[in-house]
Amino acid sequence: MQQVIILSLFLLSACALAAPSHQLELHLPPDPQSQRATDLVYSPIKPVTDATRYTTLNPGVKLTALKKVKHAKGNMVFSSGERIS
């Protein structure tokens, strides 16, 4: 009995491997604006001091308070309520 079960499982797995994948047919054309992690440039982390702080280097910048929203999965999202164009 065990040999029959093992043989049938073997045949089912062989059929599954031989069948063409439907996922290969659903290929979407590449988005020209899509980015990958390999497109990013590595830069070392630099400590910030009062002299190198962004607001010190750009004194005319207007700071905006962000709203903090906690999602159900524990992720924190910060939003200014405006879209960046």
C-alpha cells in the first residue's frame, strides 16, 4: 500500500514539474522608471553635528511638522499631508 502511495505522489510531482508555468506567461513589460536596489549608490553613514546639520547649511528652509500614523502591522508612517512633485 505504501508503495502505491509513494508511486502516485512521485507521478504527481513529476507531472507538476513537467507542466509549463503560468507565471512565465504573465510577464509584464519592464517599467522604464522602476528602480532596483542595485541602482542605488552606496555612501557611508556620516555623523551629523551642529555645523553640518541641514538647517544650518540651508538657513532659509521651512520646516514642516509631520503626522505620525501607526498601522495595524506596527509600521510607522510619517506624512506631511502634501504630495511631492
